[in-house]
Amino acid sequence: MDEEQAFARAALDLVGAKFRLHGRSPETGLDCVGVVVAGLRAIGRRCELPTGYLLRTGTWPDADAWAQRHSFLPVGGPARPGDVLLMSPGPGQLHLAVVSPDPAMIIEAHALLRKVVLGPAPSPATVLRHWRLIPSL
């Protein structure tokens, strides 16, 4: 199994974990950033992501620089398993999701449902950035 698939499966294993803002542990809770962190750590990748952000914010400075530091490259076209999407689901909101092993679905920490869920892929109109994991050597 390649790393993209392994990352997608690791994120899928997080479905059902409780939601917690700034959460980084499946045992105590995850937010959308925490889902990416936990998935990367599960496949042996280092990941240092921002903390101290608000549930509602209009900007995430240097999003592409963050992605590059963590071995993701911006891509276009159809999403593949293990891709990471930065979305704007509503005014003043930014949100990360991992594309599941089924590319028609995403894994995301859902604040209203209070858990990590598997749901349908977002409308392309809400996707601000689309990144793909670079395989490690």
C-alpha cells in the first residue's frame, strides 16, 4: 500500500473519535487539524501544526508553506485518497479534511456532531486548496 492510501486509511481509522478544538489525540479528541496530525503520525510522518487558532477565522497565513513543510504539494484535478483539502464551509470558517480511501468521501472533525465523521466530498466551490502527499524516499 502506498503512503497516500496508508494516510487515507489512518484518517479513516479516526472516524468516531470525539471532537475537541485544538485536539491532537484520538483518545482525548481531535479537531480538523488534529485529524491530519494523527493521520500523518500513524504513518510515521512528523507533523507540527498550528495551535491557538479560533474556531472561526478568515485566514490561515502561509497555508501553502505549511503544506510544503509537511511534504504536501498543491495539485488540481480530481481528489485522490490521502489528499488534504482546505475548505471554507461558511463565512469566517476554514476547515481541513482528508480524502478517504473512497475519493467521493472525506474524513473530517465535525464540530456540530462533536466527532470525526466520514461524509460526502465537498462542493468544489468551497475548496480553497488541494494538496497531495509527496512519497517519502
